[in-house]
Amino acid sequence: MSRSSSRLVAVTGATGFVGPHLVRALARHGWTVRLLVRRWSPLPDLAGVQAELVLGDLADERALGNLIDGAEAVVHAAGLIKARTSANFMAVNRDGTALLSRLTPDARFLLLSSLAAREPDLSPYAASKRAGEEVLKTRSGQGSGSWLAVRAPAVYGPGDRETLAYFKTVDRGFAPRPMVAGARLSLIHVADLAEAVVRALESDLAASVYEVDDGHPGGHTYDDMARAAGLALKGGGGRHPLAVSVPRPVLAAVGAVNGLRQSLGGPAQILTAGKVAEMFHPDWTIHDRRLAEATGFAAQHDLQRGFADTVLWYRQRHWLGNR
């Protein structure tokens, strides 16, 4: 179901990896888009999309008021994936969500969450994502507008810098993975995630937390990932990269060093003790397919096609060498 172009959606997180794909999907579905953009942040690549910009951040109540003025819906995709302290995670992922939710009591509110929220005891990041979801649940008992949260699994695709290191390593013939027995994880291409989010926004889904992935039953193994990445990088004819299982103590040591560096004032690191705990959790597959069943969503990228699309994008921009 497409919305009329007269309907306005307020969007946060447009300058991140997922954000531009999400904005383009909203525009394709006929939404008028208004974006919250932090001062001095590079503007997202939104060729062909008309979007109004509001300068500010999630702690700026005046900017948030300008962002949501007249909006029928809010898509809250902004959030921290790395931070120096638990308090920093909470300030953005929980408190920013709380403020934006409080300011938009009558708009449909969609939070882009993470599958990590299912295991809040694993890391400060996971705890903050769960806390953001819990904030929204208070809307139901206050006569507020409808809400839903969509938990994304591992997301990859054009523009993704976080998994670029993995593709570079596979390109050298090695496929690193955490040494954990029976590990499986769900994945989704960023364009498919964007489409799923817009379908959820436009649906009559009840207020709840939902999960989404690429539709592959039971998720994927690390061997599935290595095989698909190897084929994508070698043009379909390359050999399977050598699996390199990394013991937890090795990554824990790296995480401890990174934690020390950021505690001493260095930049926030993605690989910390909390991230190591997440990596060694054996089940990151989705358990809930209500969103896909209710909206008719079907991913357009299986793992092989999705990785091939990602590698092509990397090569065109010289993030990976050409072969």
C-alpha cells in the first residue's frame, strides 16, 4: 500500500548506513520526507529525492519539535553502535528515543531496533537497544499513537563500512569467524530492510516488537557467509576461502585493549568486551516472522545475490581492488 505524497514522515538517522536507503524507499512509496541532520555531518547521498532538512540532534528538543511538526509518522533510525560508556549508549538509544516519543504522542512511531535487543545482558549496546524498545511500550497505556519496533539482524550492502574488513580478508583467501559451535545468524541486505520498514510503517500491524531477515529458514552459518563472499569476490569461480576460527580469549584480549584505549580518551571502538560477548552468542537468527507474513514482504536478495551486489558497489568506488 503506497501513501499519498501529501503525507509527511519525520526521519532520524538519515546520515548513517541504513538511513539513505530508508529515505529512498519512503520516497518511492510516496512519502514527503523531513530529516534530522546533525550539524557538520556529511549530507546523505539522496539523488533524486526531495527532502527537507532540520539541523540538530536527539538531545535538541527545539530541533525535534521542528522535525515532527505536522508529521503523520516518525521513523527513528538514529542510534549509537559504539560508545565509550554504557551511559553514552543509554543517552542516545534510550533517552533520545524517549524524548522523540514524548514529543510525538499522536504520530505513528516506528523504531528501527536491533536483534541484539533480544539479549540485553550481553552488552551495553544490547541493553540500550532493549531500553529504547521498552520506552515505546509506555505509549500503549497512555492513549498515545500507534508504535512498533523492527529488530534488524546483521545488515550489509552498499555503503556498509562495518563489514568491509570481512570482505577484504576473504579477498585475501581467509574467512574469520568466532570459535563457537553451531553458531547461526540471520542477515538482510540494506535495500530489503528499508523496504520491510516502509511496509511495516504503512501496515495495520499492532503495537509490538517485530523481527525481519532475508527469509532464509534457520538463518546462515559462517560457512555460508564465507562461501557467498568468496564467490562474489572471485566472480563466481573462486575457491572457498580458508576458515579461520578465532578463540574467544584472543578477541577478548583485543576487546580489553580497545576498552582501555577509549577509557583513556581515545575514539570509541566497535570491538569491545560487550561486542565480543555478542559475537560468541550462538543464536542470532530471527524467531518471529509476523512482519513478513502480515505485510507480504519478501527479500529480493538472497545471500549470494546480496554479497555480489555489495562487492560490485565496493569495487566501483575502489573500496576493494578490482579483479
